[in-house]
Amino acid sequence: MVIGIPELSLNNNVWIFQGNPKYYDFFSEFHDESITEGWWTVTNNKEQIIKGDIGLIWISGSDAGIYAIIEILNKPEYREDSEKLKKYWNIPSDAANKEWRVQYKYIIKLKKPILKTEIILIDSLKDLTIIKAPQGTNFLVTREEWLNLRHLISENLKNSEILEQDKFGDIIEEDSYSTNSWRYEPPNVTIKTLDKSAILYGGTVIPAKLRDFFGIENVHYGDKKAVELEYQNKKYQAYFTARKYDSTTLQWYDNFRSIIQRKYPNFTKFFINNEEYVENCPQMKITKHTEKNHFFIDFLGEDKTDSNLSVSDSIIFAQIGWSDNGWQGFDEESSQKSQNSGFRYIKEEGISHEWWNFFDYGDDFYYGWIQFRGNSLQFNQNGLVLFSSINPDTKKYYLIGFYGATEYGNFHVPINPIDTIHDSSIKEKYQDKYAEFSAAGWKAKKELSTIFYQPLEFNLEEINQTQWGQSAYLYVGDGKAIPKLNVQILLEKVIDTHTSLLDESSETSSIEIRTVIEKTKKVLSHYFSSTPGNKNYWRIAPGRKGVLWNIWKNDKICSIGYHQYEPYLDELIQIKDKNLFYNRLIEIAKEHNGSEDFSFMLSSQPGTHQNTIWSFFHEMKPGDIVIASTGKSQIYGIGTITSDISSRRTEDFTQIRNVRWDYVDLNTSIPQGVPGNFSITLNKLKVDDYLKIISSIQNETGQIIENKIEIKPKFPTQQFKKQVILYGPPGTGKTYSSVLRAHEIIYGYHDPNVTFSLLHKRLKEQNKEEFDYSQTTWLDAIILAFGEIGPDQQVSVDEIKESDIIKKVSTYKNTQSISKTIAIYLQRESKIDSETVYVKNKTGREFFDKAPNSNWYLTEKGSEYLQLLKKDTNRLSETSSSQFNFITFHQSFAYEDFIEGIRPELNESGESTISYQIKDGIFKDICKKAALDPNNNYVLIIDEINRGNISKIFGELITLLEDNKRAGEAEEITVKLPYSGQEFSVPTNVYIIGTMNSTDKSIALVDIALRRRFHFERLNVDYKLIKNQIARKLLQELNRVICAIKNPDYEIGHYYFMNIPEQDLDNIELQKVFETRILPLLEEYFFNDWEALATILGKESIKVDKKKKLVWDEDTGKFEDESGDTDFIYGLSIRDVSIVFENTMKNFGIYQQETNLSE
């Protein structure tokens, strides 16, 4: 228990009560010692506020934050404010208004408020409702938020006690003194023990007796005094500020805070994840400078080992009894279900005590149980326990949560579980059975433990099992029952599922969902080496001719030069935007214009240097693999990055990362087949290229190199056909199934929740920092090339042509002469009144002009457009469809749309002149992308594939689709395309999924060439997916008759009925579906076949109109009635749709059957 802060009982809540100082003088009231109680106006959730609740007083305004802790004395009442408090209302009449008010008493009035500016820096508190949506008088606080807030209050009280009482320890020497946080060594030195405030929040409270030392005797409330801190010859800005109640703090900015955090990463990590003070914290030594308001800083003490968050390699996958209330307390209904389930021990004991596994007892741990029967558990402390359960109704498996940093033994539970059952009759019934369960078998830290907001359904195959058996748990790990990677993938699916839930969640639920996501990420970080697919592979040069290799090897580091930028290291680390980072590098160079040290950055092509610094600062990360080599000629070593960037001042380098060099002095070369510019300092390698290098090393040296590739285990490649058609009746989920299949092909695992939009979203997030160069126009590419080379430079056409972006964009353009194309655009977009460019038909946009030396430069308008392009991330980051595309064939769809063709294009000036360009079709485009990215699979879905003319659309490429005819295969075929003349083959990582309605065209009539190259999979009606029994019965009867009259190709699918609720009052939803979706389909199937329609819908559904037949009488010149009694015309039509539904139900006897069932 934290001294002075009330404990929260199980039945009570914590609230934040917000007040506005414009209407009430809170600060005067706080100073009034006679005020111990009050009444607070409440407008939200009045019925939930009860006696014993804890309240936090939050004052809005410029110094918004928590100022006091209160206890609620009664439920809210409709009344005036008390007489004693009326004097503090700025408008006294407001106190007389009758409103809902709740009575409270003060527990603590904080001497130093906890400000919003401090709270928002804490990840677990930055989304407090009062911060995200501050409209209202009172806000509910979750128990997890309360634990974090309680710790903040505890720290606040300890610091405030020093301020208030001014208590100091024993005198060290004359005029010297110390506290539990500060030590003064006169006359020029004071030492501050670093705490959570200093490390995480960038500031510290100054004790009253140190104000003279810092020269802040005259800093009063509202004042702000600038000060300079100097560390390792670099200066950092900071300031003193006075808060209410005579509290003065020293605040520094992010650049200095990052210095502390990088120096003490484990202390930082501990404070982020824990709620306790840390022993043996390092200290910050502050020495006065001769100049006023200037202090030297040094740090004393080493970083803390991360023992408090240590984890073991023990992981078990446990199975526990089902609970309908989220395993957070007793659930009698589930108790009855479980006795009928396959859980042997529940049957024998008659109850599952596992429902308390995620019950919140109000401290820092979860306590729980897993019932073992004769098993000898092998489990090292601080391991991981994953909880799963089977729903007794559906028999489906669910992953429900996990315990991290778990201990196994006997732990006293803070509250006896039986005492949490409030119903006395139930409590008495189970009292004896719970007597033995007061001590738990498991204890886990909440910071690494959670119950999922939405349990994750999984199949046993996903954990490498065919059946579970009677065991309560299975071991996880290499060579164990469940491979570690399988669990890792499940946890990643938990993150994906919960991330998708955020879009439609409320404020309250979004906090819970984010907590699940963050804790799951922590567990992946602590128990699994890294996230699959997240590792990068680098090639880095150890100085010219390898002169730095021995230093790197001995000191276990790698580095880049650029010592010029060492003073700006902290600033550059803070810049996360790539374009801003590049611009700042150039700005710094310009600030030193004339210095030879920065001339390389002001050259015509600084892009390589910018990219090297950016990659080393922001893209490289711990866990990445790095190869040290001099160009391609010599490989020195292979290692793993083990740290973030830091600085070390030497003659040769300043920016370093720590490396564990796993293989050294290899003395071999990089194979010639690996592409890339190896003359530069740093390259990012593709996985395939890295594997080629590893293979080459092993072949040349005979040394076995662990490849260190971490990729999600994919479904077996042969499981997926390269081209498949999903066919079946309407409503059998062909399009949905095609998207599921596309997800499996791209990501390698099954996700039943994926949708078309979710797949696009995942791909977009995955590739959000990449450009889709295929969508970039020549004009935009040329302007961006100026930005890459240097927006203020004069450049030649050849320099533009050699820029990275032009090289990438040109791979997607069917252009014979790149130089000529660039020159045309430069001329057309040049200034109207240019003295050097005389061409006609200029566009008038005036982006470029040419210097007398024939080099080109950006005009002011061109520079403005360049900035717009850099900001327009949507134009350059829409890669969501790069691995996945969806089209629908129709009768007019042609070869030119699918492969390539000549298409008219308006002049970019907007004039009516037309040019003709060769444009890539959708299939050629996706093949190009796939060829450039062989490590990933690409999928094209063709909906209604049988509606197009297959022979005309595919043309000569139909043969190239065969598996053995694809690029890289034994019988690879390459063709020359008729329009562009380019060589073309289909990459092996391109998959085509077609869909077709079996009612549109019989499979037997499909183009024979198509049938030979595609595999066909029929999707049948799945009645089990229809929840509503009446709807299911209706569909079964409809399809029975349809199959008899026509054939199974004309069945109606389950999709139309899946959203009808299980309980559909008066069949309202079923009738809507029948009238709007099913009846039109039947009319189409049986057009003008009234006998068939009468058979299905019932004869009363067909309306018969009888009229006398008319004949033309030439004598009278009129139509006359036929004379015979049989000369009638009969008109047939369907009656009112609502009658048809009733008749159809009666025709199949469904109402009668349902009535008999209910009787």
C-alpha cells in the first residue's frame, strides 16, 4: 500500500472530477484549512457513483492536472452547494442552482499538482478520457490507469514532502546538506539522484535550500527563467519554472532527455514498465560555471541490468475451463456447461476455479490456476503461460490471454475468491469446494499479462497438433510439442485483430484494446527474438580499404564517418520524417558554407550521403544483420546489431552501433551476381541477395553460416495453385473466398476475419514508407530528381537521368529514349519568357529554366511544386495494391487492358493535342512488380472471369501461365510483346484467382485453353453457416426443387441468409431477403417457365388474368370479340411479393413444421 493513498476495494471505482477555475476559485478553497468536505457537480454516470469511490480533482486551464484526492461519502443528490462553499463561486448565484452533486471529503491536497504535461508523456496514461475527450464533469478511470496514477501520486507526495517540510539529513560539512534525492557539495557542486521524473519526464523539483545555488530566489509563480546545461562540450537549453505552492522545477528539452535515456536504457525501461522506485539509481552531477545561468553536467553510476524484467525460456500453452464472463470472476452458467464438457477435472470437482485467472485483486499481479492431474510440470520462473479454452457450445478453440514474467508455486491471493461471489445462496453452495483454492498456483506481472478484448479463434493445426487429448498444457519451444514460431504467429494475429477493432471502438474500449496490443508487443519482444519479417540485412564498409575492421572487431562496433554532424547527433535522432531529415542535413551544411568538411553535402549529388546517414540513424535497429566488406572484393565479418545509435569521438568516426560479430576474418568476396552499388558506405540487402552471399561464403570457405533469416512459416508452396478458378452457384462466397486465398498466399497463414478492405489496409500499412513508382508521372519524377540531386543546383539531362528516382520510374515506362523524354518535359515546362529555351507549345506552368551553360534549374514555381510533391504522401505511398489487385472481366475487356496497348493521351498542358503512348495493362504491371520483388507473392483476382473473351484477353501469354513455363523454371518461355517489343515472361510468384458463377456458363463450355491452364474448385452451399433454422430450412427446400427442375449449378448460396439473426421475430429479415434477393433470382432462372415457378412458389403465387381474345373484323373495321367460349387469352404474372413469401413458406410446409416443433 502507498502511504497516504486510499486502497480501492473491489466494489468501488475511481473517478476524475473536472473543475473550471473560471467559475470556481479552487485555489483559495484548497488553502482554506477549514474546508475538509464539499459537493461536486456531476453530469455523467450518476448512477454508478457510490460511497467509497475514490476521486481525483482535475482543474482545467493552462496548468491543467490533478490537484487533490477525495473519497466519495454518498450517492449523488439533487441539491444546492453547501453554504460554506458558496463564497468560492465566482458567480455566487451558481451555488444556489439545484444540480446533481456528490458529497466528498479530502484525503490529500497535493502540494505540487500532477500536471497534464507530465501525464501525457506516459504511454499508459496519455489516452485518459479526460485528455482525449475532456468534455464533462466526471470520468471513469480503469483499474490499470489507477495503478499508474497511484504511482505518480506516490512520487509526487515523496517529492512534495521534501518541499513542504524542508527536512534534510545529517550535515556533511559546513553549509553542505543532503536529502534522499539531492546532495550539496559547496560551493559549486550539487548531485541529483536520477528518478522517474528526471529520466522520463525531463525535469526535477528543486528543494528550497538549493534555490540560492541555482540563482532562482526571485523566480515566482508563472515565471520562466532560461538556463544552459553543458555535457561533453555540447550545450542544451533548459529552464526554471515556478508552479503553484512555491514549487520550482528545472525542465529540460527532449534532446537532453534523450541523452539520459540513451546513457541509461535499462533504467529508462524499468521506469516505463514498473511502478516502484529503483535502488542504486545513477546520479547527475551539476557544477556551476563562472558564467551565470550555465552549469556543467556529468553522470555518476552505471546502467542497471534489466533483471526486474528478466524472462526465462519456459513457455507453456495451457487449456482451461470455458467462461462466459472473461475469466474475471465466478460464472455459474459456465459452471453447468463445463460439467458437461470434456474437462475431466471439472466433472470430478464439479466446478472450475480457473475463472479467477484474470480477476483484478487491485495489486501488481494476476493470480491464477491451471488444474493439473498427475503431471510433473517443468517450468522455470519468469516464463510465459498462454491460456486457451474450448467453447462448450461450438467446440471451437480460442486463445484468451497470457501471463508473462510468471512464477509457479503457492501464492497468497489478496482476497479469497469465494468472497467475490455476492449472491449468498451461490456462495454457500460452493463455499466448501473453494476452501482449498485460497492459494494460487501462478503469479504473473500485470505489465506482461492480459486477457484479450476479443479471444482469438484458432485451429489445432495452427499449433502443430491434430488433437489435444487430456493434458492441461503443452510445452512450447524448438523440439517441443508446439514450435515457438507457431505461437509467435498467433500473437501477431492477436495484434492484427485488435488493431482492426480500433477503427470502430468507443473511447473506453479503445483504451482496453490498445492495452492488449501494447502488452502483446511486449511479450513478443521479451519471449520471441523478433517479429517475423522485421529484420533488415546490411552491407557496411569498415573504412577505406578496411582500415577500421580491427577496431570494429575488437570493440564490437560498426560505424559511419560524417564527424561533421556529431554536434547535431541528438537533434537528428529526433527527426523522424525522411524528407525533413534530408533537408536538415543540407541546412546544416549551408550554415558551414565555405567549410571543406561539408562540401560533399553541397555537391550536385548529395543523395547517397543523405541516405547513408538516414539509414544508419533511423532504419538500422537492434537485431538487424550486418556484413562488413570493402566493396565486393573482401568480406571481413558478419554480425548482429545489438544497440541503438550512440556517439564516440575519434579521428575516424563518431556515430556507432554495437555489434556482436558472429563470424570474423572470412576473407572472401561478395559474388558478382548480387546487384547494388558496393562502392558506397552502406547498402540495404534483399533477403535473396543476403542468402546468395551466405551461400557463396560457405562454398568458398567451407564454414557453416547460420542464415539468421526469420520468416513466417508459409503454407507449403505446392498447396497453392498458380492459377485457380473458384466456381459455384450465386451466394456461395466466391469473392470472399478469393480474398481469403489471396491473404494466405501473400502472408502465409489463414485469417478467417480478413476482408477486401482489411487486406488493402494491411498491405498499405506494411508498405507505408515506400513509393509506388509505377504511378509516378515523368514530370513528377523529374522534379523529384531535382530534389534528390539538390533543389538549388544546376544539373544536366544526364545527371537527371542517373538519379535514383528516374531509374526506378523508368522501369515502369515503355520509353525508348529516357534522355529525350526528360529533355522534352524540361522544355515544355520551362518559363514562357525564357531567354534560352525557344520551343513552342509550352504549358505555362514554368517549373524549369535553362542556364547559359545548358544546365537546368528549378524556378520558384518549380521549387514550390517540389515541396508539394514531398508533402503529398498519398501520391507516393499508395502501395496497398502493389501485391494484390482485383478486376472484373466483361465483354469489352481486351488484350490492351490486360497486357499492353497503345492509348491516346492528352497533352499535359491541358491543350487538345493528343499523343499515343504504349501503356501497360494490369497483368503486365503486377508481373513487373513481382519480378522486382521475388521474395513476396503477388495476387491478381479476376472476378467473373468467364465473361471475358479469354483468348483475346490473354493472347499469346496463355501458354506462359503454366507452372513449368514461368520465369526461372526448367521450361521457361519468354515472348516479345507486339506493341512495346519488350521481352516478357510470367514470374513464378504471381498467382491468379478467378471466380465464376456456374449459372452464367457451364464449365463444359469454358474456353478449352483456359481449362487446361487453370485448376477448378467448386464452392458448394454450406447450410451450417446459416444461424436461423427457418431460413436454413427454406433454402434447403428451394435448392431441392431447383436441382430437380434444373441442376446443382442453379442452387442458391448460403451467403444471402447468413446475416439473418437466430431469433427473427415474425421472419421479418427472412422476408426482406426473400423478396429483394431470392425472388428476382428465381424469376431470372425460370423466366417464362410458369409451371416451375408455381412448383416452387405455390400456385396461389401466380396471378392468372383471363380475357376474351379479339380479332380484326374487316367488314366493320374494328376489333371484335371471338365468338367461341374457348377463345380466351391467359396472362400470367407473380402476385404481390409479400403474398408470394407466405405462399412459398406454406408450399414447403415450413410454418406447419415449426408449429409442430414448438408444440
